[in-house]
Amino acid sequence: MPTVIQQIEYFSHNEVADRVGVDRTTLWRWRKEGEVPAGRRFRGNIVLFTEAEVRYIESYAFRIEPINSGDSAQIPLFDKNGGHS
């Protein structure tokens, strides 16, 4: 349930983590690494996010990225004919 402050809805760190389906520590790490908005501090230690920030975090959490086919760290799983190596 969002917190309303001066007619603006804010969502807690826990609410955001639950909404995007990640652990609280994952969300904290993303914030620390600058991958997602840091949010705002309320009353010193409560971290809150606006709806726009939550949507950004959702888009980050559900991103789909192509795998770099030239990545030498990838182990070849199939031979050129499509069979197992």
C-alpha cells in the first residue's frame, strides 16, 4: 500500500522489490550500482520511490538483452550440425 505524502504516492523499498519479484538486497545493489533510481529518503531512513521510478525499476528488472555471440567465455554446447559436442 503506497504512502501518500502531499498528494503524491510513494512506494517503499520492500513494496518495489515485491512488485518486481526480486529480493530486497538485489534492489539495494541495483541502487548502489546506479542501475536504477536511488529513491528518496523519508524521515531519515525510509527509502521511497515514485510511480515513475518504480516503472523504471520494473523495466530494468524485466529487461531482455541479447547474448553476445562473440563472447569467448561461452562454452560451445552444440557442434556446427546442431548436435551435442
